[in-house]
Amino acid sequence: MELPFISIIDILGTFSFAVAGAFAAMEKKLDLFGVLIISFATAIGGGTIRDLLIGRLPVAWLTNSTAIWVILIGASSSPVFFFVAEKICANVILLRCNGTWAIYYGGDTSRY
């Protein structure tokens, strides 16, 4: 199975936002359920609002299960390296910048 470059960028952006959301939730000392909710909100929130505002229903992440799996993997793997990254605050900023870059570069991939 070969993934197009645009799909790889979309997965990278979703993963980065999910991990950044999980880091933010763990900084507030939320439980596992809270970490998952915040990860989902950060990873798919912007695209969901975009789809709702332009009237594209169902929203993109409901029709493609890849985003859900990427978010689950990102959120569940975050506690493993959170304690290391907690010492270096720049990692969270780097993840947010990486996610923003990937979404900007990838654009609206729900049409592909």
C-alpha cells in the first residue's frame, strides 16, 4: 500500500496536534479520558469547524478512520515521552509548529 505525499502530511499534522493536545492535558494533570478528549479536540477541532462552516457534511474525520487511529496512537504514546519532554518546553512548541506547517502545506486533504 502506497500513501500519497499529501496523506503523509495530513497524518503528520494530525499526529502532531494530538500529541500537543495530550501534552497540554497532562500538564493540567488530567486523567487518561481527559487526555484523549483534549487530544481529539486539538487534532480535529479546526477541520471540524471548517467543514461545518462551509456546509460539508459529514465532517472529514467521520468518513476517514485513519485520523481517529492516528489520534489514538498519538495520545496513547504521549505519556511515554512526556516526562522527558517536560524538561524541554520547546518540544511542545515544536510539535504545534510542526502540526501547523503540515496542515498548511497539506491544505484541505478531505477532497482527495
